[in-house]
Amino acid sequence: MATINDNYLKLKAGYLFPEIGRRVNAFAESNPEAQIIRLGIGDVTEPLPQACRTAMIKAVEEMGDRHTFRGYGPEQGYVWLREKIATHDFQSRGCEIDASEVFISDGSKCDCGNILDIFGSDNSIAVTDPVYPVYVDTNVMAGHTGDANEVGEYGGLVYLPVTAENSFTAEIPTQKVDLIYLCFPNNPTGAIASKAHLQAWVDYAKTNGSIIFFDAAYEAFISDPDIPHSIYEIDGARECAIEFRSFSKNAGFTGTRCAFTVVPKTLTAKAADGSDVDLWKLWNRRQSTKFNGVSYIVQRGAEAVYSDEGQAQTQALVSFYMENARIIREQLSAAGLEVYGGVNAPYVWVKTPHALTSWEFFDKLLHTVNVVGTPGSGFGAAGEGYFRISAFNSRENVEEAMARITDKFSI
Ligand code: MLT
């Protein structure tokens, strides 16, 4: 008789966003007249930049000609895209990242989970609370945790609470952990990390032989020139950090799918026999075996992000969403709500009014003003009493949603 991976049985009911989708669909079915505005999942709404579309159309034409047709591409991604990324996203900021250390993929979410393939099952793992649920759930699936308790915390994980008191940036742990997930600009709180804060993490990781998984999917939304965009802007990070990046949010690729992961060749971790093993080699082996690369057409689209035209168009997209974030932040603050984030990040983190729980506020918003957000408790126990509002939507919808919320929930 076949058996299952029992670790899946430890997972809480559903992944957060499908669960929200289920509740919203149930509401919509019984209230077909409701004009629902979705500010829940951080999914982009504005069209792909023209530069990316033009490049992809050209690539489609190439695929229609036997002289320019391409079959399997390199599993690591085409070198012309990797070089543009290394030059533009890293070397231009003083980071010593080489194109060969950049691995193109179909998403940061996938890479954040897949990276666990190359790590042992006995690592101690730290996550912030609240946290992007993928980091936790993929560790549960891999059998790296015990069961969840009544507030949804899994045994065996080290939770680092992030609260208004610590400006939503975790304290450096006092105990030793081997793998640390950091996400800046942060999903869900919209918090950012200073250079000094990241330096403290890198110093900790180097002292303890830990590896930092640095999720920088939202780096394009940073406008403050003092805030680092990459962990590799920090001294020593090449010896302790893997970085995840994405074209989803800056270039609107959530449906098109393209991202990348940086694994420096200077990174090592221990084998069971105590020897140091290059993580780059393991990740390269993993990708070459389990992945066949992102389509040529999509990689050409991603490459166009780095053209002058592509840069201007992606910057316009980012500015558009950040104007939405400003509207959300200012209107909710003016209505007396306690609001965080939304300045260098496309997420606004709101304290729920009248001591409502996160899900109570979710249901109230859905039922009274037909606006969908994301309950903070879905990101972890310390997110209880908070609510995330995404700036990814049309201007019209954001303005309408804010008018509805502030009308009913001013305090
Ligand atoms: C979110 O809403 O947190 C994001 O859209 C999730 C993701 O990027 O996978």
C-alpha cells in the first residue's frame, strides 16, 4: 500500500490565500450584487510593460522560425539575462555578484521552498512572526517541524516576534539557529531593514555558521536611498546569505513567471562528515536535475526590464502602486486607524479597530463594505489583531475601497 508524506497532515487547514479565496467566493455566491474589491493577495493588476511585451512578441516570432527556434535552454537561465541582473541589480550597487551566481527560475515562492532540498533535516530554523507563510509551510512539508499548537506555531521552529515595539524588525536571537528567513521590504508588515540591522544579522550568521535566506522580492519599492536593496550590500553576506528576487511585483510578472535566486560561490555548509560543501554546486545540481529553466520567451521579456525603456516603465509601475500605498496609509491614518508600512513597501499593516481579531475584521470588511484584505493572524500568531492591505490594484478600486472603509470604520 502506498503511503503519503505525513508531514502534510500537520499543515493547518489551507494555505492562507486559497482560504481567503474560498471565503470570498462563498460570500460572492450568496451576494451576487456585491461589488467586491480585492486588496488581499499581493497580485498585480496593471498591464505588463510595453518593453517586455515587445521583447516577448519578438521571441515568439523567433520560435516560429527554424533558424532561431530554441529547445531546452540552460537550466540556470540564459547568460544574457543573468549578466544583466548581475550588472544592474548587484554590481551597480557595489555588490560582488557574478552572473554565474544568478539562477533564473519561475518564481521566488518556488525557490524559497525548493532551496530546502539542499539543506539537512536537522537544522534549527528561525522565522519572524508574522511571516510569509511559504517559509513555514515548506518546512512543515519537509518534515522539519513538529505539530502546530493552538495558535498555529509549529514545534521545532524558532519564532522571532516582530511588533510595533521593535519596528517590526526581529531582535537577533540569543540562541544558535542554522537557517534564518528574512524578508525586506517585509511581507506582510511593510517594514524595512537598515544597513545596521542587516549587518547585525550577517555578523550573527557568520559567528554561528548560519545561512540567511533573504527574500528581496519587494526591493524595487524602496525609495529611501539609505535602505539596502540587497543583502550583498552588507559586508560578509557573500559568506552567509542566499537572496531571492522576482520580476512579479516590479514588472507585473505574477502571471508571466520569472524570478531568480543568488547563490554565491563563497557559501558553504557542513556535510554529515564535518566537511565544508559548496552550496552553489548543490543548488546547480538540484536545478539541473529537477528544473528545465524558464521559457526563452519569458526570459526575453525579463531581459527587457533592463532596457532604458523597460526601466522607465517598471519604475512607473512601482510609482503607481506606491501612490496607492500612500492613499491607503493616509486615509486610514486620517480615519484614526493605527497604520504601519506602505512607505518603502506595497503593503500597509493596520491595527484592527475596536480590538477585533484579524479574522473578525476580515469578515466585517467583507460583509459590510465588500473589501477584501488579509488577516494578520494568517501570517502567524503575532499578527493577531492586525490586517494587511495590499496596494496592488487600480487607483479607482483603491480610492473606492478607502472611501468605504473610512466611512464605516473611523474611530
Ligand atoms: C502575498 O500576497 O503575500 C503575495 O502575493 C504572495 C506571493 O507573492 O506569493
